[in-house]
Amino acid sequence: MTPPKPISSGKLSGSRAGTSGPSRPALLKQMNARELLSLLRNNNPCSRADLVRMSGLSAPTVSSVIEYLERKRLVNRLGPGNSSGGRRPDMLAFNSDFAYVAGVDLGGSTIRLALANLDGSIVARWTVSTRGNRTPPKIVALIHSGLQALLQQAKIPRSKLRALGAGAPGVTDVRAGIVLSAPNLSGWHSVPLRELLEKKLKIPAVIENDVNAAAIGERWSGSAKGISNFVFLALGTGIGSGIVLNDHLYHGSDWAAGEVGYLLLPGEEVSPVLMKESGALEKALGGNAIEGIWRRVNPGHDGTGRLRATEIFELAARGNTSARKLLRSSAQILANAITNISVLLNPSLIVLGGSLGTSEHLVDATRELLDKNDFARPRLAISTLGAEAQLHGAIRLALDHVEASLLP
């Protein structure tokens, strides 16, 4: 699985002033190697003649670069392929097992890890509860233990693990690798998670907010594949979003872009935005809010008093009057929030994820309301990755880091 176009963080790279870069022939060779490796990955397997045709490079240049990539063990020869009438071509394949990466989905109550090859194919998984082990050192120790278990499970040498990507549930300074605040992880304030992981694991680590990681996952292999402007909106106990504009993941000046759970609502009491407290939208549309409203209007004499939010929406679809009223009011709040997002950012797509966002009843009711707008009516899609979105995004982050170092 390779992305149609990578999401850029917007950072610029290049040699520093006063340092000398590679010579022009060496630079051209590097550029050709990157292009051919990308073509090979996207058209795996193929022949040298295929690479000549697709790249426009000369046959001698392609042969020279392929030999270079073979020496670096990034390309494997598969032997003769099928003939179309002439000599059978030698087939080539990208060596996706050359190295591996790990992805981490750090949740409020569980850690999920996955090990993947350079094609992004997951080869092993591991999950552990964090109950009673939520301090940063204990979390890092659990991740270390999980990686050791994954490597043993997949029979992969430790030396082949090249990078780790992690999604953390809170405001995260991506550049410094610091989790500024994670309300679901008590005591997590200004935690240097990247530094802690790299010191313990001895490999590079890339840290991102978990909802942003989910947006990266959806852009790579989910509902937003190939979309340049979209918002991933996670609706569950909490509410957050990941914003992709012109193929760039937008973080904001203080890394808090996308904290839409704090959107103010008309008619609600106005209060300061406090990081340690739920925001106005979250208090009105989060899973706990919907279930609390349901319990107040439905004491539960018929056995429905303790339903989860998604179960309430299922009950609405079956015709329950109180549940239908709550579904309509929830859809109106969501439609208003999406309209506000749309008039500011004008995304072509909103991907809805989380336990509530994947409710077809809520999405359908919201879509009907948005369709009444003349504009600010983006296409709605339910996440195809579901709970896997954060993990896929973490893997993609680690792959981006490794791919940048394959051909330095």
C-alpha cells in the first residue's frame, strides 16, 4: 500500500548554508534511484523495459540504477516473466522486507501496536491494557515489551526495525515530539514522548495527535484516499478532528488545530475554553452527553435506560419516538458543526469516525440537513478503517521517516 500523494507537514528540508551537497552526477543518480524505486513499488513487479517506458530514462541508466538498488538490497530479481513474443523479461520487485516499522495507537485504556513491512502490510499485532500503568515511563515500558513480543512473533531481527510512529490522545507538539496535554492519560502534561521512546527503543520515533494520525490513515488507505482537502471528524466519548488542506496536515500555531470539541454552540452558556474540561460541542454531542440526555427523558422502566448512544440511534430507526427526537437533535448539532467547519475551510469531504461517527443513522440524518444548504455541504463518508485508522496513520508516519532515509 503506497499513498497516492504523501501528506506533507509543510516543513522545508535541504542542506544548511556553508555545507556542500552531492555532486551533480551523484545527485542525478539519487533522483533517478528515488524515481525508479517509486515506480517499482507502485507497479510491483515489473521489468527493466517497463521501467524504461514509464520513467523515460535510457536503458543503460535504468540498468545502472537497478544494479545500485540491488546492491542496497532494495530490489529483488524474481526471474523470467511471461513473454509477449520475444525474450522473456527478467522481473524485478521491491524488497518490502528490507526493513520494518512499528505503529502505536496510544488510547486512554489500551495500547495497540502493529509491525509492518515497507509496503505497509501488517505482519503482527499486540494489544495491552494501560489500566494502572498510565504514567509516561510505564507506557514506554509497555511499548518496549510489546515491540519485543511482536519481533519474536514475526521472527524478525531487531536490527530490521527502523522507526516507530505513535498517535497520542491529546494536544501534541509534533516538531518537538512533546505531548502537551492528554486528559485521558492522567498526569500527562508536556511529556517528551519522542525522547522517552527513542531513548528506550534506540530507533527514531515520530509522534502525532491521535486524530491527526487517523486522518493520515484515512488519506493513505481509507475513505479519503487521494483527497487533497478533507476533515476527519472523530465522534465518540470525545470529539476531535484532523484537518488536511492542499495535501498538508494542518496543526495550527499552537498545535491545537482541530480541537472542534470546544466549538461554541448558540444558546449554550458561554464559558472559557479550558483544556482540562470538555468543550461545548463535546458536552452536547459526545457519547456521554447523548446517553445522559436519554437517561433523563427515559428512566428505563422498559429496560432501555442504560443504552449506549449508538443503541439509542438504532432504537430511533425502529420507530421509538423519544429516540428519534434525540437522533434529530444530535444530527442538527452535528450538521451545524460541519457547516461551521465548511464555511471556514471548504473541504470537499468530511470523514466521520469514532463510535458515533460510524453510526449510519446519525450520518444519514446529518446528510439530509446539510443537503438543505446552498453551499457548505461537503460529501460525508464513514471511515472505512474504523478503529484501525489511528494505527494505519502511525504506520504511515513511520514509513515516511524510513523512506526518506532509504536513499539519502
